[in-house]
Amino acid sequence: MHTLVLNASPGKAWNTAKPLKSAAEGAKSAGSEVDYIDLYDLNFTGCRSCMLCKREGAQRCRRYWKDDLSPIIDKIFRAGALLIGAAI
């Protein structure tokens, strides 16, 4: 099993990151392969309203503008478990 842990908070060692890292350690101890990613380390933009995803035959949930987030989305689809933490 593969577990993907995404920290969507700018703090890499604060309130959001601490429980995510603890959960990642728990997943490792249960035998899961774990990827932990701080999203604030990546270079990406939001939707550009290019509408390429709406074309006939287009794959849904795929980014057509390649950036640092593109491989992460592929990892999300392959993961057996996904943990996301965000500051609110």
C-alpha cells in the first residue's frame, strides 16, 4: 500500500505538519510506503481557464499546463491512502 501525505500549510513544523508527520509515521509502522510533500515547496498556479480539460476525449482531473503539481496529481491517483492537512 502507498500513502501520500500532503501538507497544504506554509508551516513545515507547526500545527498542521505535526499530526501529518505523526500519521505518516503510523502508516510507515503499519507497512505502508509513504510520500510526504510540503505543497509550499512546489511551483504551481491555479486553474487558468484554458478549457483544455473540457474538450471531447480529455482526461478529467489532469493538468494540461505542466508544473510541479502535475506529478503530484498522478501520485494522488495511484495512492492507496491520501492524507491532506491545511491550515484553516
